[in-house]
Amino acid sequence: MEPYPRTWAEINFPAMAHNFRVIRNHIGPTPKIGLVCKADAYGHGLVPVGRFAARNGADWLCVASVQEGVALRDSGLDCPIMVMSPTLPVEAGQAIFYNLDVFVESSAAIHHYQATAASQDRIARLHLKVDTGLHRFGCSPDQIPALTREIQSHPNLLLAGVAQHFLNSSSNPERTKAQLNTFHQSLENLELPPLTLIHTANSAATALYPESRHSLIRVGMHAYGIDPDNLYQNQLIPVMRWFTRITSLRKVAPGETVSYNGTWKAKTPSTIATLGVGYGDGYPRALSNKSEVFLQGQTVPQVGLVCMDQIMIDVTNVPDPQIGDTVELLGENIRVPTLARAAETNSHEIVTRLMTRVNRRYVY
Ligand SMILES: Cc1ncc(COP(=O)(O)O)c(C=O)c1O
């Protein structure tokens, strides 16, 4: 029996190690590399990815929630982990207990972490998050001196970092440079402890703006080999390959339609293959009649509405399609950014929406 009959994603760890080497080569030896592995490591699998990355190129793991950090710690990882989104007061105790670095933006949060850390007789490691324009999370730049001083004044707190996040570093140089300038100006004349990390750069900023790299970069998508703007000139290798199989085949006469609501109509006698994947696996319904898959060395159009568990493709021009044939949904031939453009979303959403019923197969 085939171990992965319906749909599965292959996670290619040598590709990830390669991508870390490409990024390291680009940034030089100094900045630490933080792998952003929130949202189940962009759909690649939080714990397996975290374990591999921590031993093969990532100095830090960056998650969005305390829960994700705890899952990494419970898997046995003792590497540095930062929680980048706001934590709620009720999460502070767990964050400190599990030795997770957290981001804070206010005096109230600083006080709460001091009190919680003191009650555990531990040190809480805080990164001051600065809002330079995204307006999602962070103190205003002019609060940096007071809040960094405040963190340093508490016996149970350590100022582990000062951070900001870009709003559009891949395609808006003016806004990106303005954010960086704001950040740099507010750090001028500020005396920070020598080990305090300064970090601002996501994947695109890391690739494009050397001055954004500071002591740590936080890269997600480039580490997974997703490079929508080809900033690394085809050097990155996709880590995820997503497959399904042909589960049914039929002839359709001209004028007949395929799938719900009959949105696709055959113009000529056509052969339609049904595949074992649908929006219930994370294949976006928005791709209906808009995407292609890869079968027997050629791209083949997807036709009709994407169903919950199945999609249909037009295999009229494929020589001998068979039930059980493997079909690539994502990988070297069908790239994540291509699907993202067709679905009118971003690459992040395409990979993070892969459901648990898509078995992950890890290749080391
Ligand atoms: C705070 C923060 N830093 C870094 C990243 C990494 O972004 P990218 O995947 O573009 O590298 C993200 C991702 O959304 C983020 O939210």
C-alpha cells in the first residue's frame, strides 16, 4: 500500500539548510539568524522544522504565541526562542517558566513581567517592540529611552532586544527607509547593554537593505525557499512540495460542465481527472479555474470549482493518465508565489493554510 495515498507534503530539509547557507552568505558572519516558524512553521510543521533549523543554520526561533514556544520547548529544544506577537497578562508566567523571550510595548507590560518574574524568582527576557509605522504593536519611537531605562531598572528583567517590523519592505523603498530612519534616529545617543539585540529585518529587508540587518534578522519565507520577487536570483530552493493523486477519470462531451455550479464548460471532447485534494486540505477555493498542476512533465489546468475534498483537471493533452498518478500541486514546477498571485493573496497564506490532514513527510 502507498503510504501517502491521497495528498501529502514533502518537507525537504536539505533545501532548508541550503537556503540558510545562501542567506548566511549574503549577510556575512555577524548577524544572528532567527527563523520565523510561527503558524506551524509556515505550514511546514513547527516541531520538526524547529528541531532541524536549530541545528542547521538558525540561531533563534521566532514564534507568534507562547503556546508555539511551549510546543518547541516541550519537544526538547533549549535554543533561544522569541514570541513576537503581544502576550496577554495571563501568559506571562508560562512565558517566563519556559524561558521564552517576549515583546513588550508599555510600562504596564513591563511591570507585569517584573512582578511575575519576581514571583518565580526568575529573570524575564524582554524585547522592546517599537512601532515605526505598521501600527499593529509597539511603543512610539520617542518612548524608547524611557521604556528601555525602565526595563533595565527592574531586578528581574533583562533588556534582551529592541525591535521593529516593516510594513512593505519588498516593494516600497521610501516607506522602508523612512521606518529605518525613524528607528535609527530614536536609538541615537541611547546607551544599551552590549548584548542587547537590535532586530528589524524580515526576508525582503534582509535581502535588500544591509543597514536593516543589525545583530539579528528574522527570516521566514526566504528560509522556506519562497522568493516572490526573486531577490536571490533563483538560488533558493522550495522546502515544501505538495502532491496528490488522480483518483478518478472520465470523458466529457463538448458543452458539458465540470464541478459545482457548472463554471467550466468543455469546448471539445475532454478527459477530466479528479484529484484527491480540495479546500478542506488548504487548496484555496479562490483558485477555481485559475491554477495549474504538474503531471507527467507538463502543466495541466485546473477546471471547475475547487470542492472540499477534490479538484478536477483537464488532462485531454496528457498521453496516458492513470488512476494513482502523482500530481504536483506545489514545488519546483508550481511555485508558491504563482498560486498566490492566481488566488489574489500572498505566499504566506498559501502555505500556512495547509491543513493537518495533509500528511507531512520529512526528508532529511
Ligand atoms: C514580526 C515579524 N518578523 C519577521 C517576519 C518574517 O517575515 P518574512 O516571512 O517575510 O520573512 C514576520 C512574518 O510575518 C513577522 O511578523
